[in-house]
Amino acid sequence: ADDLSLSHGILGFLNYGSMSGYDLAKAFNSSIQFFWHAQNSQIYLALDNLEKKGFVTHERIVQTDKPNKKLYSITNSGKKEF
């Protein structure tokens, strides 16, 4: 899979609502649209790049019983890019 289609896939999912990297990995793996098996590390790498470009933002969710998680949201420029 090339990173561009992965990034657009991420933007597509975030268009529906905020998701964590884990949610995104699950969404990719259960989506028939995507024929490749996206590695979690690839997803986090793509999220970092998208954030540097200003297409997504994240907020830290502090969880007492589990590790903290990042919740990613698409920005207006991310929607335009998508």
C-alpha cells in the first residue's frame, strides 16, 4: 500500500467522527474497501504526517484503568484535502 492511499483512508474514516489509532486500525482491518493489511505502525506514522500537514489534530484522553489514548479528528483543511 502506498502511504497516500493510507492517508486518504484515514481522512475518510475521520470524516465520520473522531477515532483513536486503535479504532482506525480496527476500521481498516474490517473494511472491504482496503485490500491491504495496514500495520498499526504505518497508521500511526501516517497520522503523524497528517498532523504535521495540519490535516488532523489530536487530544489526549486520560484513562485511569488503561493507557492514555490520543483521539484524532479531521480539520477543515483535512476535509478539503480529502
